Amino acid sequence: MSRVSLSKASLAKQNQALRTYERFLPSLDLKRRQLMAERAKEMAARDAALRRIDALRERVRETLPMLAYHEVAVEDLVRVRGLRLGEENLLGVRLPRLDGLDLERADYGLLTKPHWVDSLLELLAETLHQRVLADLYEQRIAELDAAVRKVTQRVNLFDKVLIPRTRENIKRIRVYLSDAERAAIVRSKIAKNKRLRESLA
């Protein structure tokens, strides 16, 4: 902790710093709460995407039970050909945004694959799309977590360190200045009494 000079100029500077800290603290706290609300929205969106993936898997299980018994290669029927990501600024945080997703569906012979492969392709494509969205939401949540952590550190710095330290400095300076003022008054009275005694003597 740096030493603070015990003067009226330093008192004015400390008062100005305290006003500045107290002015910025509410806006920082508001930003922290907004970031936490956005993070909660992103987590809800991620959870919804994961629930849709589970629902799609269950739908495949229910509507295509023959998938478990047939020796049909379905691994490479649908895959991501291109992924276009953009960027958006949300409360000063740069977050990735899905601008486009190109899925490539494998060509297959209508006579060499069973008839249910068409409906499986649609379900696989939707599952892959939801998986990409869930991964994107994870990235967004990580970015928002970092931003919340940073803003929380700043809020704590202002609230728990800078404001109490500045108030303590102001208190010390005021005590010193009032003591110095009292000492000056006492010295002046002593000098006055001394002059009065010298003039009478």
C-alpha cells in the first residue's frame, strides 16, 4: 500500500477517487448480473439442444428398431461439409455465432440400402445440427464465464479493496488535519499568552 500524503490536496484527491469508485461500482455490478443472466440463457439453450438430441435418439430407437439388426453402414451417411461462424458482441464480450451449417449427405443406391435409410438421414442430419449448436453454446458459455469472472474480480476490487482503503485514507487525513489545526490553535494561544506576559513584564 502506497503512503498517502496527509494534506488538503491529498484529501481532495482521495474524495474524488472515492466518488469515482462509488459511481462505477453499480454499473460494474449491473454488467456482472447481466452477464450472468446471459450465461443462464445460453446454458438453457445448450440444455434444450442436448434434450433435442436425446429425443432424436429415442425417436430413432422407436421408429427404426431394424437399425440394430441390419448390417447397414450408417456412420458416414451425414457429415459436416462446412461450418460458417460469425461473431457477435454481447455486453462487450465477443461470442461465436452460427451463420451457416452445410451438411453433406452421402450418395447411396436406392436398391442397395433399405427404404428406411431416408428417414434415418433426416434424423441424423437434425442430430448433427443440434450437436453443432450444443458445442457452440458450450463455447459461448465458456466466454461468458471468463467475462463474469473478470467483472466479478473488478467488482470485488472496487467493493472490497479500493473503496474501503480510500475511506480509511480519508479518515486518516481528516484526523491528521484536525489534529494539526488544533495544534496550530494551541501554539497560537501559547504564543499570544507569551507575548501578553512579555508586554506586561
